Amino acid sequence: MTIRVALAGAGAFGIKHLDAIKLIDGVEVVSLISRDLDKTKEVAAKYNIPHVSTDLHDALALSEIDAVILCTPTQMHAAQAMACMRAGKHVQVEIPLADSWADAQAVVALQQQTGLVAMCGHTRRFNPSHQYVHQQIKAGRFNIQQMDVQTYFFRRTNMNALGQPRSWTDHLLWHHAAHTVDLFAYMVGAGTQAPGGNPIVKANALQGPIHPTLGIAMDMSIQLQAANGAICTLSLSFNNEGPLGTFFRYIGDTATYIARYDDLSQSTKEGKDEKIDVSQVAVSLNGIELQDREFFAAIREGREPNGSVGQVLACYGVLHGLEQQLLGR
């Protein structure tokens, strides 16, 4: 069976998904939705996508559509994910699931009601680098003592990953911290935590000054602790001039690993980093492709995917608690 997909959002991350889907057999993107009609038509022509619209509901009305991937602005994620499920479509929504605890809970409640596959793009669960560490933990060969994470970008103006102006404002807590909060819980709970469980028992946050025009904090520091005593220290910034991206240091009882997207190395006592070959961990080195493969496999097999909205919900409960701290509530 061919899974026919509508993709909403023809920006930087939408393109990543289109490139990934080209590598997956039995999946066809048949509708592309984005705000700028001319740009959407241009991207659709490049990827041979027959249907184009600026309105998601046009795609949801197509009976041939089986599933939707949402790469739209954060503030639209929850409402659009629920619209997809109400239309009977499986849905994968890019991270974050929502920008409020109430909306995240509402999405999960609707998924449980409909029984459809609903997944959130927590890509770190799928990057081969992090999969390797996860496998070491599950096998009992490694236990995290501390995760030290740096998430650094340069966003003093409202630009996206391609250097193009954004129509919406990104957020350190509800978007970028979500990656690490979920990954830490996923790692420290490996093999011991039921789906939807949350091993994080303490969480604290500090933020820097609010940007005068963007209206968001440009710098943030987060501390997490798991029930087993492991800790996570996360530093985030939109003021960093380089290098850009996210860097993970896993300090454990038997090794120290350094991960950056799909690359992984192990630190030696001599202070050197030895690269680890993660090419055999999965069928691809592309985390987005592996994430999409899981989504489509779950649809075909009628099962819950890794990264389901139910599994990642606990992360958004932690983010909500941190937001309340930052607001002084």
C-alpha cells in the first residue's frame, strides 16, 4: 500500500522532510501547503507534488490523503494536529507538540479518542548518535551521571535556518529545550520507564533579559534531575555567534560520549575525541529520515510509534513547570 501524504510548511524543515521521504519506498507526497503560493508552487514543481494550497483544510478534504506532516509555525501545531485527526488523518507534527500544557494535553486526549497515529518530531530519539547511547544504556553497559548540553543559535533578528525572515517567533523553552528535556527523560528511563512515564523529578530554570522587539528571552539555563540521581545541565542562547547547533556530552559511569546531530565520538583520558562509527545503528544516518520511517511504519503496522504524542507528553509537563517558575508563579 502506498501512503499518500500532505506536507504543510515549505520552509527549511519542510524541505528536509521532502528530501527524506524521497528515500522511503511506498510513500508519496501528493499535497503541499504553505503560506506563500508562488513559493509553494515552486517547491511542489521541484518535488513533483500535484496538489498545492495555502489552506491546510483543502488538503484534509482530499479523500486520498492518509497522513499529514506539519512543519508549520509553533503556535499552529496543536490546533492543526487536532484538525488532522478530526479529519481522520494520521499526523506527525514537528517539535514542539504545543506551546502550552493545556494544548499538549488536548492533542493527546484526541489521539486516544481517535486511535490514529499521532507523533511528534523529537528527532533526537532517532539520530544514530543518540540511538547508539540509548542502546548502550538498555544493554546495561552505560549509565548517565550527567548530560551537559549546549543549544546555541544566532537569532537577534527573526530569521529561520535558511537565513530567511520568519513570520513567527521561535522560543528557547517551548521549542529548543523540548529536544533535551525529552531526550534526557528518554535516556535515563531507557528500559525501565513505561510509555508516557516521566523519570524527571526536579527542574529549575533561569532566563536572561527579554529582547525588546522579539519579546522573548535570548538566553536560558535549565537544570534537570532524574529519579535515579542523574542530572542534566542545559544552556541555550539565541545570542551566540558560533559555532551554531546543539552539542551533547554524556558523562557516564563507563564512558564519556559527545554527540552532535548524527555524529558521535568518545572522549579518552588523554583528552582526545575518537569518532564512533554509527553507520550500523540504523538504515540511515539521517535523523529526519529515520523519524519519518518510524511514522510510516507505525501507520502500516497499526502501532504506537516511538515519539508518539503520548510518549512525549511528560516533556511538556516539565516545560510548563519551568515556564511557571520563570513567570514567578
